[in-house]
Amino acid sequence: MDALAIDRGNCCSCGQGRILGHWLAAETFRCCACLDEYGDQPLEKTRANCKAAFRRPGKPANWWASREPPQKLADVPEGFLASTTWWTRADNLVDPGRKSRNCSQPAGEASIVSVTDPAHHYFTGHGAERVWEAGLALAWHLSLGGQGLPLSGTDLRVLELGAGCGMPGIALARQGASVTLTDVPWLLRLCHYNVEANFRESDERRPKIATLRWGNPADVAKVFAGMGGPPDLVLGADLVYREDDFDVLLATIAALGAHSTLLTISRRDNAVIAVFLQKLASQFWHVQSCGILGNSLLMDLRLPTADRKAAARAVATPGSLAAAAA
């Protein structure tokens, strides 16, 4: 799918009519909500049963958004989006209260502005409706110089996965890192709005924005071309919540090849977190550090290596177990 080829049609997965989405084939149109929920793989539904799908409670949980967003944040009508100013303090990012207004002026250096679409006027997907707690926690951590990152000039290349509002990436860009915010195509305009709200066009620290669908090698190659190579650091906030996505998420992180990946994971479902940790262990990922950040886990992941895999396999062999027992 072309990142810019967002059209309007009748969804053959859920039955919505005249909705924004993509043509997957000559007669197969899928709305952005279903793409976000199911991806672009074929479903066991056809045009013949679209109406039945519409009547059943099987439509995606994120069933919304049919308007095209304006090109510029300043052109968004009053009240269509919500903006919140998060003031940077020595010990917190403080929310002074959400206001439904247009925020066309970049934020000051002492604050970060988030632009969201809680009513889903323009944007499909849970990432558009609010600043999720894990994203706020990671932005706060990075604003305070967390991880001791070398932020001199633009030497550090940073990529944020599933950025949405992009607060963690924006926090590092403010400190001089070269940042690229990535997300699915239908949320890129929201990323643009958040960059507009925090950086003037002339600001050299202004983050880049790119399409990156998990498990898509072509998207990874385009991102590398735009960044001038692979990132040094990958950021991800509140990406660990759907077990079906764990393999493709980890495959994408591995393909990016960064030295370090910082993830914040909301502690809303310990069973899901346990499955993710088991997945990391089974694929020989190294958790460099893991701590508590508010109501989130902060995890520093390092890529699986041949040495680590070999060591893990050696520990599991009968001979090594016998030697250890002796």
C-alpha cells in the first residue's frame, strides 16, 4: 500500500460505507479502522457478506473517523481536536487541563504540547485519542536526561515506533537528537500536527516523519534512506498490549538494528506482560535493565546475538547440565 494512497470506499471487512481506507485489490477495500485492527491480510469475508458483517458485533473496536484532516494544524476548525500543554518540571510533566482548541503556535521550551483526536473526527486508531500514560512516562524520563544518552548536536539518531503524538521523540528532539517519528500511514498527519505544535518550520531540531508498518521491509529501507542509516536508539511507548503483534514488533525492532530499544509498557494486564517477557526469553533478547516508571515498566532491550543464542542452547543441552551437576 502506498503511504499516501488513502481513498474513500465501502469497507469489505466491516461494511462501513464511504469511509477512509485503502484498496488492497481491484475489488477489495478496507477501512483504516479494519487495517489497524486486522492488518492488510485477507479475511474470511467477501463482498457478499459485507452487509451481514455490518449487522454483526464483529466490527473492529476502533470504528470511527471519516473526515480527511487538513494539511496544516492551523486549518483545523475550532473544537475538532484537543491540545494539552504538559509543563516540564524538575520532577514531573504536569497536565494543566485539556482544552478543545486549535494550537497553531509552537510550544515554548519549558513545555510539550500534545494534539489528540478524542472524538475521532479525523484519525482512526487508539493511538490518536489520547496521550497514553506510558508515552507520558517515557517523555518525562527522557526530558530529565534519563539513560544518560549522548545528546550532543545531532549525533544520536532516534526512531520512535508507533509514535502517535510522538511525545518521547519530541522530548529527545528538543535536546538535540535527530529524531524520526514513525507510524501507520493514516496517523502520519497527527504526527505532523504534533510536530507543528512544538517546533517552528525553521527549527533544525524538528523531527522527521515516516511510514513504518511493522513487518514491512520496504518501509524499513525507506526509513533508513531518510535517516541516513539505521537508528542508534528506538523508542516505543505502550506498544505491548496485543499478543498477536509481539512477533512482528520484535522482528521490526530487530530489523532496525539499533544498539538499544527503550520500551515503556503500561501495567494494565500482568498476564500480557508475562507473555511478552516469555517471548523475549524464547528469542534470546537481552533485557539490559527493567524498572518501574509511574504505572509503567521501563525496559531497555538489546538485540539477540549469536553468542547469546549459543550460550542459551548450551545451557539447555544434557551434556552441559551433567557437567554443571558434576
